[in-house]
Amino acid sequence: MASLGLEDQVVLVTGGNRGIGAAIVNLLLELGAKVAYTYRSDYNPQMGSLAISADVTDKAAMEAVTEKVEEKLGPIYGVVANAGITRDNFFPKLTTADWDAVIDTNLKGVYNTLKPVIPKMYERRSGSVVCITSISGDRGNLGQTNYAASKAGTIGLTKSLALEAARYGVRANTVSPGFIETDMLTPISDKVKQRILSEIPLSRFGKPEEVAWAVAFLLSPIASSYVTGTVVRVNGAHHT
Ligand code: NDP
């Protein structure tokens, strides 16, 4: 029977307690991976996985996460940098605190997540990194200068990492979701949701599981072995 080859591979997912991250954790477990995930505030146990409390903005905490995962589950093969936040406002009203929070979580948080793991992957000549970016990073979005900057930055980080990592047998890719039904859509008014829906050719928001399958594909040492430095869009053709 065909397989994605993720059985018994150790994968770390940040922000795996809810939303897209939880869907990724669940799918990877179904595919037979050994999954560790971080949560910040809301512990939501997922059978068969290792849950670790850690904030991605805390560099030391993320170093400890890598150590703990390797001690409990074994060498990390895959990392999914998923944790992220929004603090939307039009640019004149955007506070420096909201700018900093989004950049620290969504961009520096990716750096903090990957920094302790990448050298280990290089040594082992094995690894697959998947960062979750956003349609906002691809094309910009009203009220999201901070968020779009963090997500476009993550695409640049990942593409550059892919170039450096290739010689070590390590791949790095991004998944760029469109609008996905999670808590992240809660602050958007019904009126704005209707406008966004009218722009999406598939005429609906995406589901977390639909993002999770793209992540599983990019993690797979079989299905995506020649795919690195790319952006996989999961957005219902919601382009510019
Ligand atoms: P949710 O708001 O449902 O979940 C966000 C997750 O990130 C939670 O697990 C949260 O943990 C975690 N998180 C946030 N800040 C931190 C932090 N400082 N340290 C550790 N964990 C943190 O969002 P989604 O599931 O929708 O989003 C997941 C990713 O997908 C994000 O990167 C987001 O930007 C991206 N994305 C989402 C889209 C959407 O439409 N939903 C569209 C495009 C991209 P806690 O529960 O502890 O707060």
C-alpha cells in the first residue's frame, strides 16, 4: 500500500492545541508519526502526542522544547512552524505594541523554533521544515501591514533556508492558507466575511484539515522529496 513515509518520524508542531495546528497534529498521528506539539495558554490533550507548554517568542523555551522532544521521542525529522497571531488595524491606528507582538510571534517565533533544530538536521542529513505563512503575505491585506510583513518575511526566510539546507539533505517549504475556518476568523465582521467570500472562486472558506494535508505532503520524504523552497497555496484560488 502507498504511504507518505511518515510512520515513526518525529515531528514538532508549534501551536498544535487548536485550529490549523491541531488538525496538523491529528493528521500526522493518523499517518503514524510521533508528534510533539507546543501550546501557549490552552492545554488541549491529543491522544498519543507529546504536549509541551512553550511560547515561541521565548528563545530559551524553544531550545528546551527541542531538547525535550529529542529526549522523549527521538531525533526530530520534521518541524511545522505554525503558531501565529493577528493584531489587525489600519496603519495610522496600528500601535507599536501590536506591530511588535505580531513580528515577534510570527517571524521571530519561526526563527526561535528553527534555530535549535536546523543544526541537528544538518548533522543527520535529514529533515523537512514547513512554515505556515498566509495569503496576506502573498498579496497583502487591508488592516494587516504587521501580519503581512511577518508572513512575507517567513516566506523569504524559508526560501533562503531551502537554498542553504539543500546540500545537507534538508528541505524547507511554506504553506500559504487563504481564509480558513478557525478562531482567527472570529474578529472579522459578517459584512467583511461576505466581501471576502465573494472574492473566493471556490465560494467558501477552507477547513483546517485541507491545510493539514498540504503540510503532510511537504513533510513526506517520499511524496515531496524533490520539492523545496516553494510556497504551496491552499486558498480556493483566492489570488490577486
Ligand atoms: P488560531 O488562532 O486558531 O491558533 C493559533 C495557534 O497559535 C494557537 O495554538 C496558539 O496558542 C498559537 N500561538 C499563538 N501565539 C503563540 C505564541 N506566542 N507561542 C506559542 N503558540 C502561540 O489560528 P489558526 O489555527 O487559524 O492559525 C495557525 C497558523 O495559520 C498561523 O500561523 C496563522 O497565521 C496561519 N494562517 C491562518 C489563516 C486562517 O484563516 N485561519 C490564514 C492564513 C494563515 P494558544 O492557544 O495558546 O493561544
